Amino acid sequence: MRKLRLLAIFTLMTLTVSLFAQERIIIEMNDQVFQGSAVLNLKQLARRYNPGFDPSRFDLKGVNLVAKSRQGMGEAYLQVGNERSYVERIAGNPMDFAIDRPMTYEHISLNINDGSRGEWEVYLRGVVKIKRMVLLLERGFGPDPVERIRLDFFGTEFSGDNIIRLKQEILRVHPYINLREHKIKRVILMAKSQFGRGTAALFIDGHRSYPEIINGNPVNYNNNAPHTFDRVTLENTLMDSNSPDGVWQVLLNGNIKIDSVIVVLERRFGNHW
């Protein structure tokens, strides 16, 4: 009995070392089926399957799902704080749904750029069966110099040429923030265009980024469900030359609806607001 107990302790220690060295957690879901809309709390699941795991010491960078959907119309996306991944389709068919063979499952990757702070959640839609999830982690190192501000537009529609004045919108939500202490790292739009030809560009201090296409179609244009919006990332490639008093704008062209805008800021002097 003592030998078995020592073996169990050694195995647990080996698993723990492996967990933190490889910076990933494997969660066996054992073919659990989810129907309709479901939300998986990843921090809760990680602690349940890995006692002693402290999520506050890690940043979540992505999740790999081994899953399938009954009708091939299942969807999944990752939400970490204010950051949301692309919505990924989960393939499958009724004949293979009840069969437990590796070839009947899809491997889906849900990745994000930023957003380590806040809840870790996977959102599901449809009839979905999950065999396992793999959480891809990165160790956190001290205070995060990056701030993320979410601006909700709730499906506001823009037509033709339009400008979103980011400083004005940020100050409306956070009136006490000192924007002179920050510079823009990137802007992430959750948006869609009526005919899939809308564009968005970042305009900072007289410099305009390359216009990014905003996908969409007439069928889903008036449906404000989260999965109908496209994720568009606008990078500030001239970040180091930004003036404290410069202009921050998003330039839009086309018939566009915006669900939300995430502004990723980096502090200039390390002062928190």
C-alpha cells in the first residue's frame, strides 16, 4: 500500500511538472454533449481537473478542442476578458455523431492576441460533443503594461465614409483616464458589412494603416447575434512614433454594423489610471 501511495505521489508530481513546463492543461470532457447555447468556464474546469492550479499565474493564449457537431453546423469561440477569438465552425454529421472513433472528431483551434485578464470562457452553439480540450498557457510576468478598453456599439450602423473618434469614445466610458500616458497598440473591431466589401483602417497622428476588409452578407446583416460579426484587427505599426496629443481614429467605408471595439493601449510611463 505504501509503495502504491508513493507511486501515486510521484505520478502527481510528474504531471504537475509536465503541466508547468509545457504550459498547457489537458481537460478530458469524455464526449460530453452540449445543446443550444452553452458557456464553459475554463478556469473552473482547469482547477477541477488540476487541483492546486492557480490561473492568476498564467495567461491563456488559446484553446484546442477535439469535438464534433451533430449536423455540422456547430460553432465555438473563445472569450478571455474583453478579447474574443474568431467564431470557428465545428463539422460533423448525424451518422458519425454517436461513433467514438478519432477520425470522426474535428480539431478546432481558438486563439487570441491579447486578453489574459478576466474570465476564460468557451462559447458553444448547436449540438456539440467534446472529447477533450487543451488550454495553451503562458506564464504571467509581473504587472501588465497593456490596458484593454471595450467600447460597446450594440450593432450601430454606419453608411458610406465614417470616422470613429477613439479618444472621444474612450473618455465617454472612462472620463478620468489620462490618454497622454498611453499609446495605441492595436484596435479590434467586432463588425460586419452588408455585402462583404466594407473596410476599416486605423488613423494615428496622420498615418493611415492598410484598410482591412470587413466580411459579411445580406442574410446575416440584420441579425445581431455574436457569431454573425467578423473580427477585424487593426495594428498600429508606427507605435513608437505616436505623439501624446495625436489623433486616434478608425476610418470606415461601406455599410457596416459594429458590435464592439477593443482598444489595446500601452502605457508610456508605467503609470496606472
